[in-house]
Amino acid sequence: MRKKINFRMLLRIIGGLTMLEAMFMIVPVITALIYGESDWEILAATAAITACAGFGLWKVRPRSTFMGKREGFLLTASVWIVFSLFGMIPFMFCATPVGLSSAFFEAMSAFTTTGATTLAFPVSSMSHGMVIWQALMQWLGGMGIILFTLAIIPALNTAGGMQMFNAEVTGITHDKLRPRISQTAMALWGLYIALTFIMMVLLWMGPMDLFDSICHAFGTLSTGGFSSRAGSIGEFQSDYVLVVTGIFMLLGGMNFAMIYKVVLGRWRQVKADEIVRIYLGAILVFSLMFIVARIIKGDISSWRELSLLPVFQVISTITSTGYIAPGFTMWEPFVLALTFMMMFSGGCAGSTSGGAKIDRLLYLKRYLSNALKQCIHPNAILSVKVNGAIVNQGLVNKVVAFLCLFILLIVGGGTAMSFLGLPPVDSFFSSFSCICNTGIGASLTGYGEDFTIVPDAAKWILSFLMLTGRLEVFTILLLFTRPFWK
């Protein structure tokens, strides 16, 4: 017997989450009032509209509270879209307004921690209230909206709740740190909040004021990359800021379950994990390659250009944060080629970073290695092993399917944008950057431009790619299949 999707329960939960978004909107309202900015009015009005809409949906009474796998997938995808729809309203009516397409693009870019922007004016033109709202959106999207919900609503500790957890948290497999899924969500969010607070304090101790330190703490640990300054991190001209930011970007690109184990003192488990070693090793190797390329080019004029800036840029790129080191666009073309590789790989599964994830690339490497061996020994039975354990073949097949779909989406998005009239370099690089949630514009290549040249139709395509990349392809594409609805 085919069960119907429990739409009433979905609407009720979406209503509760929408009221939660309205509660977070109070932060930019207070910020705008403190700085005496007129944007507090539109921010307050948006909060009120969001709260009323959420309350209306919350009043829907479901016949059953059952939440299965289909409800979990559908709720996860819907919540990110709903949050972006309400989150975009202030961009349309603030002191520096933009159109509907640009506003939705900005909100989706923030929530998915992509960090791309189509704004033709510098962030310094925006009010403090709008800047903190943009920073807060990326911080919420970093660890996950659904994960926050599971942490504060234990009633969702069901099969549907576990499905929502799996659908939103990045990675191949997901370890439950605590017996209940709500406890795991609370542990992850508690760690995320603590690390954000520590980074904020460290930045505040340096050249940043309180406002800048909060915005950059939100943008760094979430690997979103939005800054409160037009010149981004480089505007502070501080090695201290680069070091602190680099350390916390590094943490943002790690599996938070591993960081949690470090906090509990389980160092041996972390040291024995292959993925962690490969992640740190990749950063070291790419940094050395960056340094060698710059030395060969002969444009090194200080120790920071030989050490700090290359390492900072490698961490920023591989974690999909998207901060740009001073003068990076003028570096050796070989360095830019390495940048594309890092954008694709991303950080570890279970982190706030984007990209395909190092975990999947390791699975693919061992799968291909076995395939080559079987060409010589056709009857050999070979298994993919990670961390000394044999990986289920179904899981390996899913990884291969994910990477194929990931590449097809990049090609499809780039082709669609080319059809809309964008130059090929801009089209395909923008598609690549958005699905990897990196947000670096095609101006990095030296041939294209940034996202300000993107037409309205292309902004919706890129928004779809950002959402698909953040929820790791399957959660979104499943909604377009007939079996899902049957």
C-alpha cells in the first residue's frame, strides 16, 4: 500500500522553522538600531512578516506526526528554499536595494556558504544591519538549519529525523556521536558555537573591532567567506588576522566529529583516521607546490609571500571559504590550475566546506585502482578499504554516481548559462564555483568577470547549483524522480 506524504506535518514543521528564522532576524534589527540606520525598519518588518507566516503554518494540524524518509528529504530541501525566500526580502527594500533575482541569489549564496555576490557596490555601502544579517545567514547555513532544528526539537528523533540529518550533513556516512540524533545535533552545534566564540574573541584582541570580529568569525568557521569590508581580509593588513583566520578555516574544513573527539581527548582515533591525514597532507603538498611555483616565477619579495600567503590561500580554497590572499590573481597560472583542483576536492565530509569532499576522492581512487587490477586479474575479488575496514559495494557505487552527477551538473549549468549569452569561461567557471560552494568569480582566471555580469535567468540557475551542491546532489535530484513521489 502506497503511503501519502504527510504534507500537513511538513507545513507545521516549516512554520516552526520560519518563526525561528524570524527570531534570528532580531539580531540585525538591534544592530541597525545601535548604529542608527534606517534599515532597522525593513529588517523589523521582515521579521514580523516571517513570524506571521511561520505562525500561520504552525497552526496547521496534521492527522499524524509521522515523518518518514520521503518527508525528511522533502523537508530538508524545502526549508533551505523557504529560508532564502524570507531572507532575501531585506535585500530588496533596504537602503541599497537590488532586484528579486539578485536578492534571492544573495540569500541562497549566504545560506549555502557559497560566498558569491552579484552586488555591483562594495559591502561598505551596506548598513551594519544588512552586513550582520548576511554574516548570520552563512553562519546558520554552515552547520545546517535542519541540524539546528534537530538539536532544539527532540521530538524529531525519529526515522525522518535521521533522514534529515543524513540529507543535510555533508559526507558519505554519518557517525552518531551520541545515542540519540538530537543529542548528536546538540553536540555538533555546541562545538560550532564554542569555536565561533573563541575565534571572535581572538580577532577582537587583534586589529578588528567587535562588529568586524563577529562578522569574520561567522564567515570563517562556516567557510562562507563573506566579509564586512570591501577589501575582505586583506584590508586589515595584519599577519595576525591571516594566521587566526587560517587556523579556523582549517578547522571548518575538518569533520566536526573528529574535532569533537579531540575535545573528548580521543587523539588516537583522530591520528589513525586516513581522511584527516590526507586532508592535512593535501594542504601541505599544495602549499609547497604554490611556494615552488612562486619561487620559479621569481616574484617573492618577503617571507610572508613565501610562507604565510600561499598557505592561507591553499586553506581558503580547499575549504571553499573563498578569501583571496593579497595579489593572488596575479600569481603563476600553474597555481590557478591547482586552485581548480582544490575547489573540486573541498575539505572533509562532515565539515562546513563545499566541493566533492576528500573522502569521496579517496573512495574513487581505490575503486579505480581495483578496476585496473581486475583488468590483469579478471577473477580477483577486490574490495575498497578505508581506515582498514571494507566499504560496502553499494556505498562505493553511490560515491561514483555522486561524482558523475556532480560533473554533469557543472557541465549542464555551464551550458545553460552559455545559452543565455555568457562567455564560455564565465559560464563554466561560475557553474563550477557555485556547485562547489566556493563563490570565487571567473575574474580569477584573468579572462572572465565576476558574478555582477550574470543575467537574472542565470542567477536562478546558479542558485539551484548552490543549493544542490550544499545538500550534496541526491537530496535535490531525488525530488525530480517519479519513484520518490510514488
